[in-house]
Amino acid sequence: DQQVKQNSPSLSVQEGRISILNCDYTNSMFDYFLWYKKYPAEGPTFLISISSIKDKNEDGRFTVFLNKSAKHLSLHIVPSQPGDSAVYFCAALPSYDKVIFGPGTSLSVIP
Amino acid sequence: DGGITQSPKYLFRKEGQNVTLSCEQNLNHDAMYWYRQDPGQGLRLIYYSQIVNDFQKGDIAEGYSVSREKKESFPLTVTSAQKNPTAFYLCASSIDLGTGARYGYTFGSGTRLTVV
């Protein structure tokens, strides 16, 4: 049973528009969340994170929103660029040293 | 440049054979990890090591073995006992377990293993 879910396997967005990637989790005890980005044939790279004591964290074009009551977080990319085309993994921490990854969402940004 | 090197990039194995995937880092990180990626699934943890000569099983350790004789190296052996070994294998490292979890791991480029 997946504890971190990304229900959209893929997403297509026009260049310049907003990309919204969603993630749901099952355990209300998770206290930290991360997003990773992965290009084909490469390892994932860390993108942005958020603590459960916050509801928003922003880094340039990337913003992560956390809704604890809904056990939902989302990654917003504004404006989307073709170089953002990649697989995005949501991850959650059930403890200080353990990470659970979601299945990933493949984002295609169309020029 | 500091980083993690995984080799080979592609590996083919006959059924019943053991095979070893290499992972080397020059980041001076204490913690190292092996993950497996399958289509439609997230990265799943096979083994991790927080210090030399120590390693722990992850969520899917059956059919795999590791060693950590040097800080820089964390090789993974896929044994014949692994029922479905065809997958993309990723090695990662971090300063320590807690820092890596919260501030992100450094991943290698992966090894794609195919059983033929």
C-alpha cells in the first residue's frame, strides 16, 4: 500500500503557463516533505522541501504548498520552461532518517 | 568535481548469475544508499549504510547484498535469489542519515540491469 501517492502519471503544460504537480500521503505523522526532479538516464536531484509546520515554501519559480488537513501537497512551477520536462518525485519522511518516495509524475512542457 | 559514480551504465545478466554494481563517491559522505526504480513505482530502498563497516536492510533487501569496507565505496550484489532483478538501480549518498533525508541526497546516474 503506497503511503505517498502521485495519482497523475503524466502532465502536459504549455511553455510559460503554470505546472501543478500533486501528491497525497496517508500518514499524518509525516513531518517533512521533499520534491525531486529526474531526467531520463540520470539520478534524481533535490528540488525543494517543506516542513509540516509551514504551509508554503518558495524558491524561485518553484513553490510547494502543504495542506495538512487534506494530507496533500503540491508543487507549482511558474512559468514553466521546456527544461522543466522531467519526472518529479514527491517524498515524505516518516522519521528523521527515512524517506518514502512516490511513484513520480512525468511533466512535459510544450514549447 | 565531487560526485557519485555508478558503473556500468547498462548491465546484462543471465538468469542464475550474481552481478555486482559499483558505486563510488568522493564527497566525503558518511551515509550511502541503494534504491531500485521500477516503472510506475517510486524509488524503493534496498540497503543503506551510515558508516564504514555498517549497513542496514531497507524495504526490499531480499536477494541483494552489500559491503562497506571503504567510506567511498558501497557496491551492491544482485544475487540469483532476487526473483525480478531487471530494474534501474540508483546509488545515493549524504553527509549523514538525517541531513540527507531533510536536505536531499546526492544520486548517481544509475545502472540499468537487464536479465536475459
